[in-house]
Amino acid sequence: MSIASAIVLFAVIWFMVFLMMLPQRLKTQGEAGDVVPGTHASAPSNPEIKRKVLITTAITAVLWALVAYIIISGTITVRDMDWLGLLD
């Protein structure tokens, strides 16, 4: 795996984890009882983006190391996923 593909793999995993982390422990303005005029009641009152970015980065580092090990070691290859026999 080259450096460019390692960075792309990290970025893809990071964004997937981040999009799963965004709705976690989200408290809306309506639930908090403090709706700012001009905003929707379902808008987050405190999204805690910095905390979610740090947690996302930690989770991604572990997942990336696992996936990179599987790719580099050859445990699972493209030929293992060729169920139709197109690569032969």
C-alpha cells in the first residue's frame, strides 16, 4: 500500500466514523428548552464538534491500523472477493 492510498483509506474511514458520531449524544434546542430565535427547534444546542472530532480520530486510528494490516499482510486480497471469477 502506498502512502497516498494509506492517506485516502484513513480519510474515508475518518469521514464514515465522523458521520456516525455526529448524531450521538445530541441534545436539541427544543429538548434544552432554549430555542434561539431564527433557528429550528431541532437544531443542536451544543454539538460538541471538537470532542467528536477527537473521538473520531482515535477510533479511526484503530480501524485504519487493522485494515492496513489486513491489506499489507495479504490476509484478504482482491482475488478472495472475486466471486464471479472475472480475474482469472
